[in-house]
Amino acid sequence: MSLFYRFVASAMADDMSNPESGKITPYTAMFLFSIGILVSNFIFNTYLMRKPIEGEPVTFKQYFKGNRFVHLLGILGGVTWAIATALNFLSGTKAGYAISFGLGQGDTMIGAVWGIFIWKEFKGASKTVNWLLAAMFVLFIIGMALIVYAGA
């Protein structure tokens, strides 16, 4: 995952209104990225359905008998990921790709907030764990601030 962005950034045109020959725009990058995700999902999903990391193997018949709400959540997750990736590609043309990629890693913080405060994954944890979680938030925010500062 960390390798692809460098190649996307080097393939991106500097001037979006008049891209140089052989370079792509953020919209083209997003289209190609989406095609790659679509194709690779058939490979990865099939493999992980047959050899799951946890639990029993699942057939395609069982997959399609799944709850509609769960499938819609998966689609919503994909739409959210696509919008965030498109905005990341677009912002890279203005802020710089290293800064844009770094700030895009804020999704980790959003996942931590949901896990800690919404799903209460650390409910009943020791004071040491709570201090470590607080330190994680503080250090992550400091890291994000330093990325912003580096771009200024």
C-alpha cells in the first residue's frame, strides 16, 4: 500500500488545466485505481473466502445470502474510501503529494476514535492502557501538525 502512492505522484501532471503528454490527472488516477481495486477484489476476496484468516471458509452462495445491511455498509465503506482517495489525489496537486499522503493517514485516527469511543473496545482497560491511548492521540496529533508545518 505504501509503494503505490509514489508511482501515482510521479505519474501525475503538474498543471491540471494543461497536462503534459504522458502524465495523468487526478481523475484518471482515480479511474485506474478503481479498476485495479475492482479486479484485485475478485482475486483477494476469492482467496480469503476459501482460506479465511479467522473462522470457517465461505462460499459465494453464502456470501450472497448475507444481510443487505452488511453489504450496504461494505458499499458505504468503499464509497468513503473512493472519495477520500480522490480528494487525496486532488489535494496532492496543490499541497504536494508527500504532505497530502501524510495527512491522508489521519484515517487511522478516525478508526481509533470509533474503536475507543463508539465501539468501546477498551472499556474496563487498566489506567496504563488509558494513558497509552491518550499518549497515542497526543503523539498522532503532534505528528500531523509537524506534517502540516513541513508543508508551510
